[in-house]
Amino acid sequence: MLRLRKLITHHTAYTLGRRVFCCLIGMCRLIVQHFMVKLVILFISGYGVVIYVVGMCPFF
């Protein structure tokens, strides 16, 4: 009986730990994706500004 209870608590802890772990990984992935999107937007806008400046240079 005691062994069974021990097994159940261990299993519950394991399931809970795995759920928390998955949640943390999900959060990290969301944060990384968010920053990647921001970086890409920043990169594209920065690139656009550079092209714009280079394109305008001959006119000055």
C-alpha cells in the first residue's frame, strides 16, 4: 500500500515537473520568436533606411 502511494506521488511529481518544464520551454520559445520578429523588422527597416540613404546620395 505504502509502495503504491509512493509510486503515485512520484508519478504525480514527474507529470507536474514535465508540465512545468514544457510550459517553461513554451514560454522561452514564445519570447525567442517575439524577439526574432522584432529583430527581423528592425533589420528590414534598417536595411530600408540604408537603401533610402544610398539612393538619395547621388541627389546631394
